[in-house]
Amino acid sequence: MRRSLIALAAVGVVAVGSLAACSGNKDNGSGAAKTPKIGVILPDSKSSSRWETNDHKYLEDAFKAAGVKYDIQNAQGDKSAFQTIADQMITNGATVLLTVNLDSGTGKAVIDKARAQGVATIDYDRLTLGGNASYYVSFDNEAVGKLQGQGLVDCLTKKNAKNPVIAELNGSPTDNNATLFKNGYDSILKPKYDAKEYTKGPDQSVPDWDNAQAGTIFEQILQKNNNKVDGVLAANDGLGNAAITALKKVHLNGKVPVTGQDATVQGLQNILLGDQCMTVYKAIKAEADKAAELAIALAQGKTSDTGQTVTDPSTNQQVKAVLLTPVAITFDTVKTVVADGFVTKADLCTAELAAKCTEAGIS
């Protein structure tokens, strides 16, 4: 099962190619050779547990294995801290910056400053609009949204929902990924709205992916609609849990399908309990490994043709990209996330969930 899930996650990856065969530019245009050093800036630890639990670990493991110097820090949602960390990393000799932007404005400012100092850049997970980084490594994020949209449709079909009212709880309006997710799930839901099969309800974004704000927003949605919400397209597991918490207060949890993303322990537990109908698993180790591979090559003055590009919608420029394929997870397939080593049975299957884990075939 582990092999099959990793294979699915790798379907969308275009081979980076033999990095050893690439032409080198050891000084990155600075005129003098630099000691390879990679700086990584992660966005926060509130919007999703993945950044510290998964990405940090996998990137660190890859850099240690390669024997390169590195510095991994977390901006904790602070745009000023993001820029300060980047400045410090450049001053301390980083030859590559691998960043997850908090918004495209500050992300671009960092990339521009890095480029001026001869430092190569990689957009990790989120594309920085207008940044023109050396590479962009992520998942096919419209495909993520399509899986969420189809997952919600499937869950509503199982419940024989008639003209259900759908609330959309979108990610941060400053995150290009949130836009791509929404493009994906709206491509599935809009035909349902147009055909009058579903009713489009509240459609709101959550600033900075803040789960506390999401809870407040969703409670207000329920109040304004007299609790008449039949399905929730929540853009990730954190937002999904915020909606579920609000639904519990009016005894609608488990009755109203809720989506998610990231296959967090919390999200998977909500699926096992029947409060969340699906999540999207993104094999973060594969993403981190590919980004690390490219960062190490850049730090050594090498470049590579990934064979794939994405279009920056703000400039129409092509950015070299590596995109991986996401996987939808429901109750019947939670076990595959455990088998893949992404979460452990010990973390997932608490005493309260022991029977549900057995039912779901988790061993």
C-alpha cells in the first residue's frame, strides 16, 4: 500500500533530470565562489501543523543527508519577521532561499533582494506572484480543489441530499494556492449551482488561514442562515475543524458533510468520527525531497530543466516547476496515509478512536 500511494503522488512529477550533468555557475553571478548554504523560511505553525511537523523535518533530513549547510526558520505568520529572517539569512551567507510566502508582496520583496545579492530562490508550495523564482515546487493545486469539490459531491450523494445549500470557507485571499484550490472546487460545484441541483450559499475567505477567525466566520454563517447549511467546502483541515466545532454547537456535526486538506491527524480523526467527509493527502516528503534536491543543486551552482512550467498570472511569465499529484482520502482510505508513514497509528488512534481505527482497517 505504501508503494501504491507514493506512486500516485509521483504521477504528476516531471523528472528533474540528472543534476550532476547540469552546467554549473558556482558563484550564482556574484563573481566569487560561495560556500553552499540553504535558507528555508516556513510560514507559520497555526494554519496547519504540516509546516513544523512534516516540512521542517523532511527538508532538514534531506539537507543533512546531502551534507550541506542549512538554516530553517518559521516566520510564524509575521510578514516583518519573514523579511527580517530573509535579510539575516542573506547576510549570513545563504546561497539559496527556499520560501513559503505569507503573501506575494512580501515574498516578491524578498526574492528581489535575494536576486540582487546573487542568491537563487525557490518558491515552495506557494507561487509568489511577480517573483519569478528559479523554481516552483508544489502540488497541482487546482487538482486539489477538484478532489475537494468531487469529494463533497460524493458525500452529499450518499446522504441523498436534495438541493443542498453549500457554504464555501476559502483560504487566505493573499495566498495564490487558495485561489487555485477555489478554481478547482468551483469547477465542480458551479455546474451543480447552474443546474439548480445545489444552492450556492455563503462564500467567504479566511484571512491568513486563521482557524480562530474561521470559527467566528462560520458561526456567523450559521446564524445568518438559521443553521440551513447542508455541505461545507472547507479549504483545509484547520478550517474544516473550525466549521465542525461550530456545527457541534448546533448538533449538526456528522449530518453536514465537511471537506478538508492536508491529511492532518486532526482531520483524519474527524473523518474517523464521521464529522468530516474527506481530506486531501499531499505526500509532503516527496515535495520536500524534490525541493531540497533543486535547492542543493542551486547551492552548488547547478541548474536543471524540470520539463514543466507554470504561468505566473500576474506577469504571464513561465516559472520552472515540479508539481505532484494529490490524493483524496475518505474513511475507507485513511489507512493508506498511515501505511505511507505520514501519520502514525499511535498519534491517530487514541483510546476514543480505537474501535474506529479497527473498523477502518488501520493496523
